[in-house]
Amino acid sequence: MIDILVKISFFFMLSSFIIGAVGSLVFMRNNWLANLCGNLFAFAGSAFGIITSAVILITGSVISCSLPTSFTLFTLSLHIDSLSAFFLFIISLISLLCSIYGIGYITHFFNKYNIGTLGFFYNIFIAGMVLVVTANNGLFFLIVWEIMSLASYFLVIYEHKDKENIKAGTLYFVMTHIGTAFIIFAFLLLYKTTGSFDFTIIKDNISGISPFMKNSIFVLTIIGFGTKAGIIPLHTWLPGAHPAAPSHVSALMSGVMIKTGIYMFIRIFLDILPDAPLWWGYTILIIGSISSLLGILYALIEHDIKRLLAYSSIENIGIILLGLGSALVFFSLNMKSFAIMGLIAALYHTLNHSIFKALLFMGAGSVISGTHTRNIEEYGGLIKTMPQTAFLFLIGSMAVSALPPFNGFFSEWLTFQSLFHGIKSFSFFTQLIFIIAAGSLIFTGGLAAACFVKAFGITFLARPRSEAAKHAKESSFTLRIGMASLAVLTLFFGLFAGPVSSMLSRISKSLCVFQDSESAISTQFHAVKLQDDFAIVSMPGILISLVLFITGIVIIIYLLTRNQKIRKGITWDCGTSLTPRMEITDTGFSRSLITIFGGLLKPSRQSDIEYHDANQRYFQKLNIATLGTRHDIYNTYLYKPLQGLVTIIADYVKTIQSGNINGYILYIFIAMMSLLLLFVI
Amino acid sequence: MKLIIICIIQLILVPALSPFFVGIVRKVKARLQNRRGASVFQPYSDIWKLLHKDEVISEDASWIFRYTPYILFSITIIVGASIPLFVTTFTNYFTSDFLVVVYLLALGTFFLALAGLDVGNAFGGFGSSREMTVSALTEAGLVFSILVLALTAHTTNLFSIASHIESLTLHSHAQYVSICLAFIGFIIALLAETGRFPFDNPSTHLELTMIHEAMILEYSGKRLALIEWASANKLLIFISLGSNLFLPWGIANSIDSADIIFSLVLFLLKVTCFCVAIAALESSIAKVRYFRIPDLLLTSFILSVIAIILVI
Amino acid sequence: MFLASSQFLYFMEIMIFVSVIFMHMCKKNTSAVFLYMFQSSMLTLLLIIISIKEASLPFAMVTVFTFIIKVIIAPVFFLNLVKRHKFKFAVSTYLNMPMTLLTLTVLLTITHYKFLKPLVSLAPSKENLLLLSFATILASIFLIINRRGALSQMVGILSLENGIVSFASLAGLEENPGLQIGITFNLLVWVIIATVFVSMIYRKFGTLNVTTMKDLKE
Amino acid sequence: MVIIFLISAPLLAAILSLFVRRNSLLLEVFTITAAAIELVTGLVIAYSVHHKGSYSFTSYFSVDALGIILVMIIAVIGFVASWYSISYVREEAKEDIIGFSRVKQYYIFLNLFLFAMLSAVVTTSPIIMWVSIEGTTLSTAFLVSFYNKPEAIDAAWKYLIINSVGLLLGFFGTLLFFSPTIGVSDHHGMIHWQTILSNASTFNPFVAKTAFIFVLIGYGTKMGLVPMHTWLPDAHSNAPVPISSLLSGVLLSVAFYAILHFKVIVDSSVGTEFSQTLLIVFGSASVLIASFFILIQKDYKRLFAYSSIEHMGIMALGFGFGGIGAFAAILHMIYHSLAKPILFFSAGNIFLKYHSKEIANVRGTLSVLPITSITLLIGFLTITGVPPFGIFITKLYLLTAGIKEHPVVTAIVLFSFALVFAGFLRHVVSMIFGRNGESIPKGELNTGTILPSIVLVSILIILGFYLPSSIKLLIETAVSNY
């Protein structure tokens, strides 16, 4: 009964997306119709998606269906277990709110770009993601994976009049395609081992796989899906592509799309491939450490608010990988209860990051639609003109900085706890890796707070730094609805950490490998408790005490001092007149951290700066200034050499086509003679 | 009944005593500088005075500037109530995980830094920048130094850590050494977090050196009082953490009245000693250059890492 | 029946091969054309002998047709072309004379080396003949590679075709005579088109040297 | 019977066109009518092949499953190309690039070309096939040199000479294939494929191998396999656009069809491994080398030509890998034939506007030629194998077929695909987006230049999602035959 209902709901979801896609193309000529059609059907589809996933998550049932196609080996087979349903839930939830937000946000594209195509690709994009996490056949998966990439590529280059967007889109599409090539190879190796592309059949037949094959698949998967997830150093496309898309799409890309990579990591390492060796977990932990630490450092450098958020996504992917990596290590060491804990941490952070990153991107989108620039240096004082956006962005900032009582804190706490268990338990080498991971997570946490103080402070506080910021207006109603719902969700998922964790624990246990093992965490409604009383945290407790104490203190102080006068004055200006130029800049704010981490960040340096007022200065010339805006070490040391290598080969190959007909016939002659010599003996 | 009294003591002990200990530090420092110094109760008078003064608020200030003092102060009270002060049986399940404490304090720092940025004067901005830089780097040392104890005690709950460490008979020298190393790391983190020498000069108003003071430059009246009080609380919180986690001997393990009174007295003594030591330390060392700070903080982190490796 | 003896066939085949060698060496376009004429007539002789042996009338018709096209029409076309555009001297070869001859020797050796021997299983009695005509094929390709002149390349292709036809006739790989006439007709069309192109090249580039056409490269 | 109509239609159109004077409309009518007749008769034959497995008429004509696939490809692409030719040639005539005699010449050769291809596919005799394929060279040589520019003549000369050398080698190979029939059949009767195949067991393995090498080199030249491909980019980029699309999309496949015929014979003589190894060698070389050329290409028509080399490599690889690879290769042939004309037609529209083949000179086609840009984009996505278009799945099948026995080759091919994609994307994006410096009038030329592409796009999309069972059956029959 439930099966059928779920299938119907899933079908409705898909058809909504398709109707939305086609409909917005049909109504292309009319901006409003196209906009409404695209977003409302996406909304409806997402709502069905939420229903589908919620039912599966609650009942714990597994839905699978399969349709043969006219192509062999390729069946449209879907398999929604709890893990898929969880990711389906995230996708639907975020796209639901993005669609609401989109209705208002898209209006500023009217008459500039084609609304119909936006609606088309938007719906296709969501449908692609939904199918990616539910597909159960390798070929089907690859097709929807590519459709997702394709749609997102067109969304990235949607504002095609901007050259930078086109460039970012090209890089993105090339990177994702190369990533897909690795994925294809991984699937081919799976096929070679098991003779099928069907995940279920692969899972059943894989036990005899050779270690070499298994490790090859691991490496290929890490590279392939890591490209999508944006792990460092495969992230280079991400900070360009995510900002280039319209903001609600950025929210989806950063919040959800990169998670499909995480989904496949879990699916392949913990579900499909048997018996992960220890070094897999180590590798993921190291990747996670690097991504999280470097990601947030790069975010600190950024002046472009959406690029900053994109880098922060890399950081959060790193944190998720720390959870996943510890889960894998525990799993290899046969400590399944802790493995479940690590997995819960990873899944929880996946959920949380989706929510607050979507919130932040939407906030950024509101700010951009108010000020028409992405440069943080040109913002300032927006808290007065856009108070609600500011408040919601602040919540997002706090959540992403892992500050209690919001959801980011809990998942980071859980990640910390699983890392602590790693430190506690094993051999020296394992311990060292976990110490590195925990250390980088701590630094990441601190730096994230610094980064988002910067992002929020420079954007919304102080006086406006530009005319645009001065005249900004509060964003329209649907935008605020979208953001406010997400803000409520950040608090919700922070507050109900207990129930959500137990749900996640059920999801983890639904994986075959964890079927008969207990989770290391036990949850009550008010608190989450670790095995052996190692740690206890109560998110409601934190929230309640914060609310109680803050209101209490405010009331007490008000009662004590209600007779006092509060005078408004100008900010202390040391006797000069204070201008916005005197406020700290974005660069200035992060300058000291950049200098401290200069060795890692390799900021570019500029020598011989001449000031326009040089004669008034004591130092008339500054020899070296750290600009700290460029950090293309990956280009310099990884991509450029690779590209150079290919170019060199291509230049050699080019000489084949010399234009000389005698040479051409010589090729034929040589080919003929060598074939005769080689094959006919 | 007894429990409720203990609860209330636990709740108000930190805010009630913190100005006193700030006074002690100042007094000792004055003595060491051959001054007579103000009375140890002077901070109480300061707070009282400020609470009754009229206020000037910048016209550029938003609600963040207005409410940060309340948030900050509330957080210090919550944290003050969630750490072991004189009794360990007090099982505060809600907020006494050490990561919660660290992140709650970070929440305060977060808002303080925003408040520094809010009014848009030049000082507030760089104050915030420096504060965030220092706190980002300090956190690692702080967490790892406490983690040493947590791993020794097999729990991350601060009360449980205290009681475990107290009842611990150390088996190996490695554990001694590691706890000592962690303690040094913790002290460095303490000095950085509470804005003491050699990181910050709590009594400066010179833009080259100030961090904390730069952020609160715009505050006056009751809000300044709350912030001053909150930073006093923070100092006491860290001193109590240091004395009750690393040197928990004598802390009450039951709610027996005699034990508790003994423990309270011992607590006051330990904290006083700590304050004297801090004052002495502050008088004997110079403030380091701002860009030397990371070295010191990294030292704290590395020491803790070594301690962890030793403790396992 | 000396004419039908394999000695005589062998002689023809040698003549065909030798004419390719001379095509490599000749300095004038006209002499290349005459060499081709000579080669074709040798081939015709060969075909006549075979058709006599087979005593088949259709085959004789094919031979006649071949004679008309290869010995008369094609050379006439070429000679007209040469006369019209006055390109008397052929464009030089890539390799100098000794090297060219050396390469030809190598090719001849290769064809007689063991590994190609099984090819003669088609007609074991005519081993040397087959190998020699195979050598003619290789030498003709080498001619196209070695010569820079457009006309010489054409002659090379035609000579290659002669080599193949001689091989096929000797090995008995014959087809329906109608089809053979079709093939020869095809060749005629080819010759017409190619001569048009040669004159187009001469008009556009002012030379028959194909190495001047180097614009189409990467 | 109907097959007579099929192949006489283009021939008749060519002959009739000879007598047309000063009325280009009449030429167009002849051509399009002939193309329509081909399409209809092709469908009729397809119907009977689908039902009976093969179709034969007298001992001269026979069409099997793969044959009818090729006939349909020729008919469909021939029709679409004729359709496109009308507006394309009109545009050029309007701009005084070509005069009436050229237009006439164009249509005559176009029809002869179609005739040659059709007869190559439907004949039962290897020699007629050879003559027809040689005929395609001869009929298109003047179309390659159509614009009479120095580089066009250069290209046409290379086309003629290299293909002649190649085809002569192929001819030699074909003759060697007759060796098993010596003494078996009537010596002067016509030798059919079937005759050779039924006697393949008496084929001396050594001769069989030698023969196949010559055939592969020979027809491989026509098919554009590396390293015999050198003429291809020159010729395809210099011919008029509709001809390029026929050359790239159809003729190469016809040449491959010829190779496949010989492959069956040699396989039954010496086993499949020999021919498969050769096909893998040439196929992977083609894919790899072409990918590098695509990466650094500066001329968009040459770009598409190199892409054809790559795709011919894929087809060769498919049959080299065998199994599902062969299925993929035939399916790929269909998709490629449908997709390549889209690219060339778009290129033609762009060329008519921009008057340059350099990628660097073409910018911002999205604002100048919106619909052409979209078709170009779709064509690009199809040809590089991005879903939902079918080539993605055929590429995957190919890799699937290869992974078991030849993992290294598969990896190389996969790498080449990524390279091709990167190169293509870079070029196409730089053409479509960006701002055009000079003022080029906006708007499509006329519907005749875009409708053919749209028709092809719709066929492709339908076939990408849904492969009719009849086509699938045909392909499967073809796979079992070859």
C-alpha cells in the first residue's frame, strides 16, 4: 500500500518537474508566466519529493522499481532506501524553498535574459539531482548525472553576457566531464568484476573482488565524485561556477548538488564495495582536513560574497568528509558502533550545511539584488536598509560558524566527538591522522567564525561604503519567506538534534554493513549521549538557557536603569570627520590572518606601490604589499603543467598534418608495410 | 534544599566574585610596580558607577551593538554555571561539555567582534579583526589542552573530568608530563582568551596595542559595565577551569556541607593564587608584537598535541 | 610457343618493373608519359598472352579496351597537357638517384623475402612473376611518395594500377569482363579528372610542384 | 524492383540536370524529387528487410540489415542535405559567390555522389562496390574544389591522390579476396559476396590476412582512419557545407560498411581475433590522434572533420571489441550520421554570416544567429556524447565492451573522449558567446537554413530516448551478420 503511494508520489514529483520544464519553455514569451510555471511546478515537485522521502524515512521501507528500455544493460531502475530518501529529502527541502525564493528573485532578470530557459534548466537540474540519488543502474546513473551537470552548466552560464560567467562555466563543465570520465571508469571496473551495471546485482556479486581492483575503484571514485564535491585540489571550478549562477541556483548547487558526490562516496565505500581497507579512511580524513582548512582560508581572502560562500562550501565538504573518513576508519577496524557515529556526523552535517548554505546564498542574493554588486567592499550598513535580510543572514553566519544553538554546532560537535574517539583508541599512526584531522577541524571552526564575522560585519554593519549600498531596499516578500523558512530550519535542526540523530542512526543502520550493530550514540528528546558517558550535549538545554538568561538580563538591566537617558551621538571620530573610507575594509579585516597563513595561501605580492598623496607620507613608497587575492597554486602546480603537457603532445601530434602530400602517402605506405610485417608471419 | 542553595551558589559565584579577582590582579600588579593601587573592591564600584550613568550611543549603531553586552554577559553567566567551581557531583548535563563551553564563549566573541564593527569607527574594525584572529588561533590550544584531560578521564564533560582527575592516581610519569604540558598550553590559551599580557594589554588605550579595548571603545554607561563585568567573568571562568581541571584536588565530590565549604575556601585560595601568578607574569614579561602572537599560540597547540600523544 | 612461355611472361613483368624504375629516374614529364605508355603496352602484351592461354573472347575484348585506354587515350591526354602548359621538365624527387635506387632495391628484396612467399600460393607456378609484380606495386607507391610533381604522381598511380592488374591477371584473380571494362572506364574518368586538376594546379600555383601547396596544415 | 527506382532516381536527376539551362529552380526540383524518391523507396525496402531479413533483386542487388541501415542513412541525410543545399546555394548565388554553371555543376555532382553511395551499398559485387566508392571520390573531387580557391584545389588534389592510392590498395585487397573462388565458380561470372563467403574455408590464411590488411588500409583511407586520414580535414573543410555533411556523415560510414563485408570473410577464415586487433589498433589511434587535433583546432569546419575521424575510430573500435561493441558501433553510426550534418549546417549558416572559417573570427553567434547557435550547441553536445543524446550510451557500450579484454585501450579512449569534450567545448563556447566586434546583421538567413537541422535534432532526441524495436532488430540482425 505504502509502496504504491510512494511510487505515485515519486511519479508526481518527476512529472511536476517535467511539466515545469516544458511549461516554462512554452511560456517563454511571457516573463511572469514562465517564472510562475517554472517555480511553482518545481515547488510542487519538491513538495512531492518531501512527501516521498518522509514516508520512506518514517516507515523505513525500501522502494524499488525498474523499467526496461530499448537499450541493453540500461534499465530505468530506481531504488530508494533510507540513504537515498535522506538525500532526496535534502534535495526536495532545499529546492522547495529555493523555488519560493526564485519567484521573487527571478524578477530582476526580466527583459534581460530568457526566463523560460531558466525555468527549464532549473527544473531539469532538480529532477537530475533527484534521480542521481535514486538511480540503481550505473548507466542510468551516469545519464542523470550528466543531465544534472549539463543543466547546472547552463544555469551557470545563464547570465551569458558576462564573460567571467562563461569562463567559469567552461571550466566547470570540463572539470565535471573529466570527473565523470573517472566515474565511468570506476563503473566499468565494477562491471568488469561483476558483469552488471545494476547496483543491487553488483553488490551481490562483488565479494570476490581483488584488492587491486577495489583500490583502483576507490581512487577513481575519489577523483570522480570528489570533483563534483569540490575537494581540494579538485575544487578549482567551484568558486567560479557557484557564484556565476543565479543565487537560488547557487544555493542549490552549493547546498545540494555537491552533496551528490558525498552520497556516492557513502554508497560506494560503505554499501557497494566490501571491507574497506584502513587507508581509505585515512585518505578521506586527510582530504577532509585539507579541504576544510584551506577552504575556509580561501574564503577569508575573498571579496566576492558568493565566492566566499562557495569556498565555505569546500570547507564544509571537508568537515563532512572528516565524519565520513572517521566512519570508514572505524568500520575497517570493526568498531561499527563508532562507525555509525561518524556516519551520523557526516550525514547530519550534510543536512545542516545544505540548510545554512542555502540560507546564506539566498541572503547574498538578496543583497546582490539590492546593491547590484558582489563585491563586499562596496557594501556596508545594509542592516539599516535590509534589516530582515540582515537578521536572517546573521543566523546563517552563526550556523555556518558552528555557534550554538544552531544546527551547525551540533554536527560539528558530533564530528569532533568521533575524531576524539579516533584519537583515543588506536595505533600511533591512526592516532596521528586523527589528531591532524581534529586539529584542522578546530582551526577551521575558529577561522570560519572569523570569516563570517567579516562577511556579515563588512556587508551589513557600519556605514554604507558605496552609493549602491546606501540606496539598497529590503528584498521582496517571497525572498524573505524562503530565507526565513531556512532560518527556522537551522534552529529546528539544532534544537531537535536528538530525534534527528536517532533518525540518522536508523538510516545508517539500514546499510547492510551496519545492520546488526548498535550506534555509539543514544538519543533522548532533550539530549544526545555518547557510549560510556563519554559526552553529553543537550541542544534544547543550550537554547533554553541562552534565551532565559538573555531575556532575564535584559529585563533586569532595564528595570535597574529605566530612568537613564540614552543620547544619540556620532561615532567617536578623533576630531576629524569620519567617512566610510576610514572603516576597516574587507581586505584589512582578513589581512592579519592571511599574513599568518601566508605560507599556505601564497598570496600574491605587489611591489612598488606609489601613493597618490606620496608627498604627505613618511614612507613615500611601499615596497611590498600583500594583496592576498590570488591563490592559484593549483593552477600553477597542477592544472597548468597538465594542460602544458597536453599542449606539448598536441603540438607534436600536429606535425602529422604537415600539408605535404608525399608525406601523407608515406604514412599509408608505412602503415601498410608495418602491418604486413607485424601481422602476417 | 541544600541542592537548590548549591545551585544558586554555582550560578552566581562567578559574576559575584569576578570583579573581586580582577581587583586582586590589579592590586598585585600595582604592588609589583611599586604603586599602592586601588582597593580590591574598586571594580565593584566601577560597575556600579557605570550602571548608573547615562549613555551615548552612536547613531550608526544597530541592534547588534545594543544587544551584544547582554548576550555577552549572559553567556559568561551560563558558562560560569556550567563549569566545575567547587563541586563535581553537580551534573549539569545541558551545557557542561567542554566543546559547548568553548563554542559558547566563541559565540560571545562573535557578537563582540560584530559590535566592534557595527559603529564604523576605525578602531572597532581592527579590534574585531585582531580579536577574531587571536581567538581563531587560540581555540586549538584551548580545546586540545582540555582534550588531554578528557582523554585521560574518558569523558568530555567538565564536571566528570574534574572528578576523574581528582580521583586519579597517576600511574606513569608520562601522564604527569602530559598533564603539565597541557597545563602550560592551557595557560597560554588563557592569557590569549582573556586578553592578558603578552597578547593584549587590558589597561591600554593605545591603538597600536589594543585588541579588546578597541572593540568596546564606543560603549558607555550600563553597556560598558556589562561588558567589563563579562570580561571579568571570563577571566574567572578560565582561572576556575585551570584550577579545577588541572589541579582539582580538594574539590567536593558530594554535597556534604563540610566538604562544600572546604572546597569553596580551597577554590577561593586557588583562584587567588592564580590571580597573583597572572599578575606576576604580566608584570615580568613584555607584550609581544602582534605578529609574534601566532607563534605563541601555536606553541600552546603543539604542547597539547605532544601531551595527547603522551597520554595515550 | 615461346610467346606463351613463362620466360616471356617473366620478361614482360621485368619490363613493367623496370619501367617503374625509370619513372623514378626520368627528368622530363614527357618521358614519364612514354614510360607509362611502354609499361601499359607491356601489360597489354601480358594480358594478350593470358587471354590466348585462356582462349577466351571476352577477355580479349578487355585487353583491347585496356590497350585503347592505357596506351592511347591516357598518354595522349597527358601529352596534350604537357604541350598546352609547356611543363617539359619534371619536378625533382625527394631522394637523390643513388638513394632512390637503394630504396627500390630494398623494396625488391623485401618482396622476395620469405615472409611474403605464402602470397604466391595463389599461383605457385608463377612465384617470381607474382613477387615481381608485387614489387612493382610497392615501387609505384614509392614513386608517388618520392616525386614532387603532380603529373608524376598521376603516372605513379596509374603504374600502381598496372602493377595490380598484372598481379591479378597472373594470379588468376579475374573478374567478370564487363566489370573489368567498367574498372578501366573508371580509370579513364579518373585520368580526365586528374588532368583537369593538374592544369588547375598549374594555373593557380604556377608550378606542378605539389610541395608548394602547404597552406593546409595545422 | 523498387531498388531500381532507388538508385536510378539520383542518376536520372543528374542526367536531367545536364540539360537544364538557366533555371536553377528546375535543378532544385529534380534534386529534391530524387531525394524524396530515395527516401520513400528506402522506406519500402526497409519494410521488406525488416520482415524478411534481407531484400534482393536479381543477382545484382541485395540489401541486408546493415545495408538498409546505410541506405536509410544515405536517403535521410541525402534528403536533408539536398533540402539544405537549396537555401545554401541560393544564398551563395545571391551573393554572387557562384554563377549558374556552378550551381548546375553542384546539383549534378551531388546527385552523382548520392547515386554512387547508394549503388555501393546495394550491390552484391565487391568490384561494383569498389567502383562505386571510387565513383564517390570522382564525383566529389570537383565539389571539394568547388570554390576554386588555391586551398580548395590543394585539398581536392590531396583528396584525389590519397584516396586513389588508398582505393587501389583496397582494390588489390579485393582481388586477393577472390582467391578462394579460383576454380570454384564460373571464372567469368560475377563473383558475389556470398560466393566468397561460402568458400571462405578454402581461403589460405596468409592470403586472407594480407588481403584484409590491404582492404583495411585501402577502405580505411576512405573511412578516415589514422594515419590514412590526412586528406579528410582538408577535403571536408573545403567542400560546400551540404557536401561536407554528406562526406562526414555518410560516405565514411559507407567505406566502413565495405570493410565490414571483408571482415566477415576474413573472420570465417582466420578467426575474429586478427581483424579485431587491427580494428582496435586503428580505432584507438584515430580516437587518440583526432582528440589532440580537436583540442588545438582553429578552423571550425576542420574541427568537425576531425570529429568525424574520432567517430570513425569509435566505430572501428566497436567492431574491434566485438559483442555489445558491435551493436554500439552500428547505433553510433546512425547517431553520428544524424548529428554531424547538424554541426555542418550550423557551420554553413555561420559561414554565410561571418564569411570566415576561423574560430577566432566568429564571436557571439547567440545574438546574431540564435537558432543556429542552439542547433550548434545541441550538435556539439550530441557529438561529444552528453546525455540525453544517444551517443553517450553508445560510447558507454563501447567502453563496456572494451573493459573486459582491453582495459588499457579503454582507458586511453576514455581519456581521449574527455580531451575531445574539452576541446570542443572551448571552441563552441567561444563561438556562441562573447561579443562580435564588427557589426554583423542579426537574424537567421531563412527558414530553409535552419529547418533541416531542427528536423535532425528532433529525430536525434527521439532516437536518444526511444529506440524503435524495428531499428533495434535491424541492428541486432546486422550484428549477428558481421
